[in-house]
Amino acid sequence: MSDHAAPAPSGRPAHTGGHGQHPGAASEPIPASLFLPGGYHFLHLFYRIDRNILSQFPLADRTIALKQLAQALSPETGEDKPITGFHAFAVPGHKADFGFVGAGTDLQALHAVQMNIESSPIGAALIPTYSFYSITEISEYVPSAEQYGQTLVREGVDPASDIFRTKVRTYEQRLGPMNKQRLTPEFPDYPSLCFYPMSKTRVPGANWYAEPFSRRAEMMSQHGRSGMKYAGKVVQVISSSTGLDDWEWGVTLWGKNPSYLKDIVYTMRFDESSAVYGLFGDFYFGYRLSPDELIKELKLEHQGQKTHSNTADKSLISRIFG
């Protein structure tokens, strides 16, 4: 799956072939900075709890440590804040126990959440299992209103008809809001989410990057129409990680129900851009909880304490709590 059906700014030059103009190709130099010229940093992190270590925490110290964990998982968020969106969630199964996804303009603020978690006393009992860093972008495959009209004509819609004019006008009106959501997304208040990384293939007979731009754009247009069927059920954010992490994109899906997450991924797997050219990493599913609810859900407050401890255990706890 890919968000390459996200709209582009109105007035962007039409693609004429070749590789296409990548959305991040700036016409003017960008100052040396960690702040992006547009869009957000995205950070996904997943942890497993080492319950053997946690069991060594004295109850009073554990209570303090869990309070600090809840604080670390509660960064201040808002459109005018360094971190604009943040969700913590429980992960069923063995891949992880919990995770978080955060987005914002300030990379160091996002990284500070990770450091606050891992440098706190509870950090000694946490095992990082997966992480993914990426940034938002506007896809190069998004058609302008003019290109969208050309697609309608190819599909048999009469360019002189009222239906054609209505469709093009509606699409043009959606470009701005959809473009904003892709670059500076708002996190939805949905209960479930999943994340997975993906890339495009580079193998004989299925080399995505050897295909003409017009062919790739056509396939992505089909892919985007498949995803639009789930509007109001699933919110999708595609973030780019080429040169930043091991995969080319990260896909974050929020669903009103877990069944919608299953359905959209299944449906879009049949699109040619996915069926022939898609490579997918591990899928991570979670359900959202507040930090306090997460601690209770994972039963961290009542983790059984050992009645005995060897020298190594005592030495570890001594180092953590002084």
C-alpha cells in the first residue's frame, strides 16, 4: 500500500514523462537544520518488557518508575507544539508489548521522548524490538486537476459533460485539504492502528524504478482509488524513509475497527502496484490506550516480586536506584 494517491498542490507542473519531479526536490537551497522545509518527522518505537528485571524492582521504586514512564508517554501535543501528534498503544502477541508513534516539526523533541523512556529507571526493564524513522511528503504520483481530468477522459467520461466538470471541480477543491493532511497529518481518534514498512521491487521483470513514470503514475492512480473506498473507516499516513531507514516508506493506518485495517490491506494487495511491485516488512498492530491505562493493561503495577535475588540482580537494582 502507498499514499501515492495523496493530492498535490494546485498549480504544480504536470509530469511529462521520465522519472517525474520528486516532491522533495527543492528549487532553493535548504538551510542547515533539522527542521523540515515542510511536513513532519515521524518516529515509531516498539518495546518488550523484561519481566524478570521488573520483578527485582522494590514496590515503592517501581511505583515511582511507572509514574515516570507515564509522564514520558504524555508529551504535550498541539498544532503549535514541537510534537503535534502522539499515540501510545498496546501490542498483542510476541512482537512487542507496547509502542508509540509520534510526529512533529522538532526531531529532537521526538527523540527526547525515546530518551526519557529509556533513561528512566523503567528503561532497564525495556527491550527495544523495532523502530522506524521517516518524514512526511507529497507524492510525485499525485495528479493535478488537469491530469485528473485527462484520466476521466481516458475512462470514457465526456469532457463536455456536467459530470466531468463536477468531478474535476470536486477533485480540485479537495487538493488543498488532502495535501495538508499528508504533509501535516492530524492523528485521528480511532481505537486501533497498524504500522508496516514497504518498498518497491527491483528484480528482473518487476523493477518499479525501470518503468516509465507515466506507467507508474497510472498504477498508483488505481491504487489510490482502491484506498478511497475506506474513507471514514481508515486514516492513512504514508511517510518517506528513503535514505533514512531500511525501507522506502512507512505506512501508518488508524482504523475505526480492526476489521477495517484488514479489509483495506487485503483490498489494495490486488492492485498491480502492490501485487507485482510491493515488498512489505513486518506488520505491527496495536490498540490505543492512555499511558495510565497502558500500564494497567500490561499489568506492570502488579508484576510479581521475587522472594530472592542473586548478587547480579542486587547489583543491577543498586545501580538503577542508587
